[in-house]
Amino acid sequence: MTVTLNRDIIIKNEVLAIIFSVEGDSMSKKRDLLLRIQENLSTLSKGHKLLARYIIDNYDKAAFMTALKLGNKVGVSESTVVRFANALGFKGYPELQNELQEIIKTKLTTVQRVEMAQEYSSEHDLLKKAFKADMQNIRNTYENLDQKAFNEVVEQILKADRIYILGLRSSAALAQFLGFYLNMILDNVVVVGDGISNVFEQMLRMSQKDLVIAFTFPRYSSRTIEAVKFAKEENVPIVAITDSLTSPISSISDYCLTSNCDMFSFVDSLVAPLSLVNALIVAVGMREKEKIGRYFNKLEKIWYRYNIYDRKN
């Protein structure tokens, strides 16, 4: 009896430590899941208790296990894992898994991400897993995209005096790509990134008539969050392009477009966010067809004159 009580106290302390280490607006959702497991612990069957304790102790690993693999690890059947998810109020195991991934995806170190991929024994397994993950990310992004918010963002881009595009770390690639093509359509685009001037100096002249488009995906860049807060203080409209509505920049933005970026190793998957960026560029371009037609005619002559592209092949 004493051993069980001590074990429950240890588990409760571990849960609370995880809960209070979480920051930002996603805290409530994460607390709900962990408390749900804790609160149901005493009423669970023997097999379900084994699962609950394993998840609390190894949530970073369990989040990326299939129901079958989790069951084998704990010593219960796959159907027991599914029933455990149902007992916690989920329609199935994938819903439980998704919430676990929400908890850990901002906390995984690069080393832990590398370890996640070690179970794939061959290059074929890795190739298949990478492509399947990216296809699923694109599918989920498309199915969950807020079309109204997307249209509003296009309108904001077209009417802004200046557009500041912010992306740091791996998100810099997305910011540069969007900035490159928007610069071909519009003439008021500023790509904000690491350089001689810090991000705040580059955004110093922004006004309420401008627009900030900020990219950040787990692990979220603290400097990006600070820059978005700075723009908010200046009353500049903000578009967040991020992974979910629980992202730290979502609640302080005026518009939020979400895109899946679930990873299975140390590489951030930016395939779905890039598809979203492509759609934005095309949507803006179609609204400015006459302008970009004239621009590209002039640009093609420059490219030809200065041999920008190889003409021999």
C-alpha cells in the first residue's frame, strides 16, 4: 500500500513538473491531458495503469509509437491501448497520440529527434517514412486550412503600405522564398532576418498601415516571438504562419494560417508550409496579373541580356 502511494506521489510530482514547465497559451490544453491521465489513474484497470505510468515517464517516446508498438513495450494488447485512449475521452488512439505530440514537440532536443529515427533500420524505411509524413502534412494542412482567413491575408497583403516578412532559424527559408516572389509582384516587401542590423532595427519604421508576416515552427524561435510582440505594441497588423493555434505567436496575431510540420527526426518538415506559401503567392499574383505581366516581360529581357539562365541546354 505504501509503495503504491509513494509511486502515485512520484507520478503526480512528475506530471506537475511537466505542467508548470510549459509556457504560452497552449498551457491549458496540455494541462488538461496530463491531469486527465493523473485523475483517472486510481480508477484504471491494471493494463491501463501500466500504460498511464509509461506515458507519464516516457511521453516523448510514446508520442511517436503506434498503438501496437506501445502495447508491446508495456506488455498489453493493441486493443488495450485503444480502450485506454477511449477511457481518457478520446475517439481513438490517434487523438491521444496527437495531444502527446503537442506536448513534446516544442521540448525535444535535437539529440532526441535523431533517436526517434533510429528505429528505421534501412534507407528504404527512412525514405518511405519521410515521404509519407510530408504527404500527410500537406493533406492535413489543406483539410484544416481556414479559407476565410487565407482570403483575408491576401487582402491584407494587397492593401499594406509595406510588408515585413519575418522568419528566423529554419523558418528563414520560408521568409526568403515568400519575399523573393512577392518582390516580383509588389514593390514594398522587406524580408527581416539575421544580419548586420537586428530584427528590431529592421522593423523600426513600420506603421499601422504596414503588415508583418511572421513564420515560426517548433522549436519556436524566441527572437521571432519577441519581434511579433514588438509589432503588436506598435499596433501593426500581424499574420502568423505557424503550426497550430496553440503556437506562441498565434494569440498575439490578427490572422493565423496553420500548417502541419510534424517531423520524425531532427529535420523540421517545411513541405506543407511551403505549399501554403506557394498558394499565397499565386493568390496575390492572380490579383495583380496585369502588373506582373509587364514586370515579367521586362525581367525576361534582363535575364536574356545578362545570361542569368543557361541557354545552351
